[in-house]
Amino acid sequence: MAMDQAERDRRRRERAERLQEEDLRLKVRSGTKQALLELMEWAGIEEQGEAMTLMIHHLHGLGPGGALPLLEPPRHEITVSPSVVRKLENFRACEALRLTSDT
């Protein structure tokens, strides 16, 4: 006799509890999703959860020395052109004059 939905749900919950499974949720933007899909394609993996689990375990296997450089968020370098620097300095000087003349 086939199990009904309630019985399947009960068994799934019991199994998850026994194995101490926990849901981890991750919200991503389109670029991150695309990168994950490409990684999955390269490795021939069909399930996102499997791909993320493998990446976590492989990254952990690298140890702190190998994993930490890969966990540093990318930093963007901001450079200001000389013309913008002049405009900002002129604005600051004008504001300083305005503030001193107001008092």
C-alpha cells in the first residue's frame, strides 16, 4: 500500500531530525546565480544544494591558509581625477567662505 502525503512528510521530518539536517537559505543576485550555474555545468552537477555543499567542504579542506584568501570580498579601488579634485577643493573653499561670512 502506498504512503499518503502525511506519512511521507512525517518520515521526511523524522529522517531530517535523526540526521540533524538544517535548511540554509541564501539570497543571491543574478551574477552570483549565473556563476553557480556555470560551476555546476563545469562539474556536471544538477542540484544547487549539492554544488554548494561540495564547495563548502572543499574550501574547508584547504584549511585557514588556503581558504581565507578565497573568502575575502573583492575591494574596489576608487580613483579621483585631478579635475574632480580641483572642483571639490573649490567647492570646499567656497563653502568655508560662505560659512565664515554667515557668522
